[in-house]
Amino acid sequence: MDPTARILRLLSLLQTYRHWSGDELSGRLEVSPRTLRRDVERLRELGYPVETSRGTYGGYQLAAGTQIPPLLLDDEEAVAIAVGLRTAANGAVAGIEETSVRALAKLQQVLPNRLRRRVEALTVATETVSGYAETVDPDTLLTIAQACRGSEQLRFHYTANDGSETSRLVEPHRLVSRYRRWYFVAWDIDRGDWRTFRADRVTRPFANGVRVPPRELPAEDAASFVNAALRSRPQPFTALLRVRGSVDELRERIPRWMGELTPDTDGTCLLAAGADNLEWLALSLVRLGAEAELVEGSDELVAELTRLRTGAEQLVRH
């Protein structure tokens, strides 16, 4: 492999994971440990702060420096960052909307045309709804994300539904963005079990530096785990709808987070939906995209559905 290409490959690996052993890097690059050390020194000369640790868990990792060196992004990563910045600019994370717009402008300027078209296509095909979710402090979200990435224990204070606050020590697994609300899945050390936490209810988080081997999540992925956990919790606002269509047809159109679908009669299904926010539940039902009738629902829910329908009718008339 050409030395320049090899160094770029090394940089790409270091930017992917927090920590690599020397043997892992040598094997990936198919070079000797001596050549690896030379390449690492070359990266340091170029301004990349590569740290070296010795011992049983020794190896290399890319650390924070005094300035941001150039980053290597493949096509998929560049598109993901651009779409993520657009989402943040819509207010999903508190206080960084304007910053997101500035960063997005810089990225858009250097994107190749083929990638710019992909970003634009994703943006056109994506709808966002604001005003129905709590925002998250960006520093809190960043601390959680870094702990997940580095497999570090995380300590924080957490506010429950009833307003009580507890101190938690966890092994974080993954962050999950679910309809403009952030959750993260973690192994709760004190309780000896997996838990789902809302990021907007986390305060004073800090990673204590204790690195742990990743645990196997008892689910297909973190998103599935969060969906299952939320469905199992009692929801303060619920609704039962009769929806036209078979279970197979409706599962392709109705997201699983909306609730459970069960076959009914005459080509219909029952959808048991729930949420912890009345406005969000009503808006989700209005945007269901299927022929449905409300079988059971509180007076507050009926009033909110009426308000949304009246507002839409007035808008059409004007």
C-alpha cells in the first residue's frame, strides 16, 4: 500500500473508534509495529493528537487537541452529518440551531454534487414537527454520546415521571432519537438490569473514566429496545382506534411506536395507541394516514382532536 494511502487509512481507523490496540492496527494495515509507530509519528507532525498508552490495555487513540485537524469523511458520513445538522437547525437540540446552520453552510459548500443531491432528496422527503417535545441541553447529549462511544461508565441525576430525582451509575449503550425526543439505553449498575432514560431528564452527567466491555443488548437493536420499553409503560394518554386494513398492510404504514395492532372484523384492525403528551398523541392520530375511527378516548383527547381539525378547516377556508 502506498505510504500516503496507508496513513490516511490509519487516520480513518483512529477517527472511527476511541481506542485501538497496536496489534489491531498493525493487522488492519498489514504493517509491522515499527512501521505503525512511524505512521503515528507522521500523523502527530500533521497536527493529529494521537495518544499512546502502555500495558495490558495499551494502544492508540485520537485525543482532543488545541484545534480541530481536518477530518476524513466517507460519502455516507458526510450525508449523515448534513442531514443531522438540518435536523438540529430545526430546534431538536436547545441552543444550537444557529450554529447548526453555519456548520451546514460550510459543509454544503464543499459537498460534491452527487452528495448534495442526496442531502436535498432526504430533506425534501422528510417532515419535521416542532413544539411537542422537550429540548435537550447539547452538552448533556454530547457527554452521553461520548460515554456510549468510549464504553465508559456514566453517572448522572435523573428526574422520574413523578418528579423524584435519583443518582444513577450506568454503562451506556446507545442513544436513540425517537420523534424529536432523545433516549439512551444503558445497563443500570445498581439495579442490575437494562434501562431506558430520557435525555432531557438527565442533569449533571459525567463519565468517570472507567471503561467496561460492551454488554450484549437483549434486543435486535437499541431502537427496538426503546420502542418495547415505552410500549410496556403505562401511558397517561391513550386511545383505541379501529383502522381499515389488514395487520400486514397497516404495519407498513403505521410505525410500531404508535401502538399495538390486532385483527378485528370486516377487514379492520384495532390500534391501541398511547403517549405521555396529549398534544403529541392527538397530532399523531391526525397524521395517521389511514382510515380510522376513535373507539375509546378521553374527553381531553376528543377536544384536542376537534381543535386540530377546526384549525385545519379554518386554514383551508382562508
